[in-house]
Amino acid sequence: MKKIKTALISISDKKNLRPLLNILKRNKIKIISSGGTYKEIKKLKFKCLEVSEFTNSPEILGGRVKTLHPKIHAGILNKRNNKAHLKDLNNNNFENIDLVIVNFYPFENILKNKNSHNKIIENIDVGGPTMVRSAAKNYKDVTVITSSNQYEELIEELKKNNGSTTLNFRRKLSRIAFTETAYYDSVISNYFNKITNTTLPNKKVFHANLVETPRYGENPHQKSGIYSKNTSMNIKQIHGKQLSYNNYNDIFAALTISKSLPQNIGTVIVKHANPCGVSIKKNRLESYKSALACDPVSAFGGIISCNFKITKNIAIELNKLFLEVVIGNDIDASALKILRAKKNLRLIDSSNYSFNEKLKFVSNNEEILVQSEDMDKFTIKDFKVVSKKKPNSKQMKNLIFAFNICRYVKSNAIVLASNETTVGIGSGQPSRLDSCQIAINKMKKFSNSNDEIVAASDAFFPFVDGIEKLIQSGVTAVVQPSGSIRDKEIIDFANQTDTILVFSKTRHFRH
């Protein structure tokens, strides 16, 4: 147990102060404070000693230096059972500080609301994190509080222990405090990376908040959590049972595709993080039905992402199928009433979802792979027609649509499309030829379309056999990246078969 006799309070978040001050007063704990916190404590009519009076040193540099003083840090950092430390305190007429209550300037919020670099810099807290680190280091003797959310727990601790705190309590708060300082510094570090256009610094610091703990991970024996740079995610669950790790994985896969489509257009159906049907027909009901028709068997138990507001007529169709998750850019009241009839169906509003961080992370053991996201919108300038036969505008639109979906399919990937709707998808095969066959089989099994079929491949065809198989199945136009030593053979074969062949200027694997 450590009795608290003196507390230092310096906070940006001044809410819920009165109950805290009441317990400090009840235990006759001396309070030291500064600036706005001092004024707030006095306004609430509690006794308080100003830092400048305590240190006998005025605040200087416009408030940049006020708690950075030996009397403050010696009072926090000294080991109470160390004779040399005690002697130093006595020689300098310093006293112990047993409780440090600090939260930092809201740098993260300032970043969201300010564009002025100078104002952002002035909101980097120096004194606060320094005091917190001192107190957290000396947790055997000092209690450190870094959030108003911890006040209630501190009040209970002081009540239970007659103004003292336990070692376990202090150690737990120390762990939280060091996490807070690390998080705070990481936000600042990433801000400077951003303004200096440093994508891959020598040392990369990540910061995120735990926003949910699913029941388990990919399998029941695995633990899992979901973290976000914000205190909550920018997707909102409005109905259904708790989302699982696998649900989140599929939701992010579906949203990545949805947000690559034209604004407020398109339906995406995902199963095991792979699309099994996509359509960008402008009629929303037709878009859904067309996406479903691509592979209705795989869609069973899958996730549907509507890149538009879900209305009653869409909800009626969605309710005919067993689904794990339905995502919409909002869901109107009549649709919500229909979909809520299935109590376990998870409903997600993604209207506020956007891609702010354009880096992708993949972790393995103690290593992390980092790369920029593959999310630039395609235009006709990203492609080159290499065959003698040229595509018309409708064919080119179909080819670009197919190639866009192809980059979100696990490699090796083949996408067959007609009327800006997928009609066959082959994914995740070691052999590109096998992916071709799977896409063709899906098309033959489910598609009733007599319209022209185009194909997209996420990488070049190393041999003629793959493109030959597609052409034999009825494909009239193919888009693929260039780069094979046999590109000329592929072009020659396309010309021999009167097939349109378009090369993408970039490759788009998704492993």
C-alpha cells in the first residue's frame, strides 16, 4: 500500500472532475495544478496550489515550460526507500508527489480539425507525457491516471484502502500509461511521416484502438481482436448477432470491391474473401439479381454489399437467401423492418466508410509486410489495345469492369463478364489454366446470357493454352497484363482467332 498525500493534476479533458476532487478532499490530499486545470479546480471551489507557486518558478515561453521542473520530477521519480534519494529531496527542500493525473493535449483531434501546421505543432504535449512517463516508471511509489475513464476506479481504490493504492493497481495503471505515451508519440510520428511524404520510414510505429473482441479468431481455438485508428469503426452494425473474425475479413473484402465501383452503383457478393458475383447495372434490383446469378450456390451463406441505399424491393429479394451479412450505403426503414425479421442476420451501414490509410499490412510471426494499396481507379489510359481487332466502347467498358474485379480475386484469377456483370470467376488456383476452367464451368452452369463475353486475367498468359481455352468457351475479348516472353505468341493467336486483346500497363495480383 502507498498512501497518497500529494496529487498533481494537469488535464485537457476536464469532465467528471468534481467526484474526483471530492475523494481527494475527503482523504486530505494536497492538490497541485496549473493553467486551465487550476482555474477549473478553483471554479469548482476546491483548494489547489498553482504549479508556479509550488516550484517558485513562473510559467515561461507562453506556457511551453511549466511542469518541466526538478521539483516536479524529483517529487515523482524519487524512490521512497532510497536513502540517497531522500537526502537529495531534503537538501533541495523537495517533497513527494504520489498521484499524477494527466491527459494530453488532444493532438489526434487537432489533426482532424486543423490544417495549420503551426497550430498542430503547438498542440504537441511535452510536459504531460514527460510527467506520465516519470510516474509510470516509478509505479512502485506513484499512482498515474491518464484518462477520465479511470476516475471511478481510482475513487473506489481510495475508498477501499483509506486513501492508499495497491501495488497491483499502480502496476496496471503504469502499463496503461506507457501505452498512452507510445500511442500519442506514434500519432505524432505518423503525422511527420505524412507531411514529409515518408511512406516507408526506417522505423514504423503503429497506433490503434481495440474496438471489438470477437468470440474467437479464424477458428474457435484462436483469440482475436479488431483495432482501428479511431475509437470506433466507420462501419456501423445496426442489427444481428456479434460479428466474427471471418465476418470482418469478408466485410473488408466486400467493401474494398464496392468502393472501387462507380458511386452509389453496384452489388458485390463475397464468400471466403473472394467475390462470387458482381454487377454494376444501374437498375439496383437488376444489379443484385445479376450478381447473384453469377454463382447462386456460392452466394449461400455469403456477404452481400450493396453500394447504394437498400430499399424495400431489394430487401424482399435479399430475404429469400440465407446470408451472414448484408451491407448497404444506409438501409431505409421499410427495408430494415423486412431484414430484421431474421434475428441473426448482421446488417451493416457503410455509408461513412472510406479508405483513408492507403497502406496495406500483412503480418507473419514478428514480421510485417507493408505495401501501398492497389486501389487507383482504372481509365482507358491504363490499357493498350494490341490486337488487330479493336474494341468498341461497350466492349472496352466490359473489359475494364472485368479487370477491376479481377484484381480483387485471389490469384491466379480469371473473371468472365458480360454487360458489366460477372458471369464466371475462377480464383485461388496454382494453375492459371485451372482458374480458366473453373470460370468457364461456372459460366456454363449458371449463365443464361447470350450476350458477348469478355475475360480478364490478373497476370499474363505464359502459354497460348489459357487464352485458347477462353476463346473456345465463347470469349471474344481478353484483357491481361503484359510482361511474358511469349506476349507476341499470345498477340498472334488473338489475331488468328479474330479476338480482341488488350494489355494492361500494370499487373494486379492479390495473393
